[in-house]
Amino acid sequence: MGRWRVDSKANPLTVFILEDDTAVRDALTLFVSQLGHETLSFGDAESFFAAGVPKGSDVVIVDIGLPGIDGTQVISWVNALAEPPRVLAITGQSQTIIRDFLNGMPATELLRKPLSATELALHL
């Protein structure tokens, strides 16, 4: 993963990661940090909401299938902000389930699990 490291002073982001699978969340946090970005990681939407409002210059990576408040509700909340951050929705679900989840949602970037380092780096 080290080959993706960038100069954090060049274009650092704050990236909020919402993923209930601890191993996936830890891997995303490590990789995004190695790219030179600040990360804030959450296992559920409730913890994310309690942490404060992301800025328009931030990025939110959210698993669509979060337990409790699901990822689509997070995406709706984020997109309703006065200055919404960019949202990357992630999922391992089938195309049919994805279409159902995102039906009527504002344009959101979608990445399928398993995520590749190249794909993720290109979207940040």
C-alpha cells in the first residue's frame, strides 16, 4: 500500500469512513491514511452523527448496508447539508440490491467490494 502514498500537504482531505465490518474499516482507515489524508472511522451511523458535521471539502465513505441507520439514510442526511461533502458509497451487494438502495438518491459515487487500492485512490 505504501506506493500510493502522496504528500499530505499537497491536497489533504478529511475522510469519514462508515463501515460496520471492523477488518474492512481498519483496512480503509490504514490505506486512506497512507494516502496522506486524515481519517475519522465509525462502525455505525449513530457514532458518525454524534461526531459533528463534515465540511463540504471532506469525503464520506459509507457502507450502504450499515446496521441500524443504513447507508442510504446517511447519504440523504449528508446530501441535505448546506455544503455537502463528496460521498463514496461502498457495498458488496448485487446490482439489483444496489439499484433498490439507491433508487431516487442524488448522484452518489458507488464502489463495489472488494475495493481495489487503485480504484479507491482514484476516487479520493
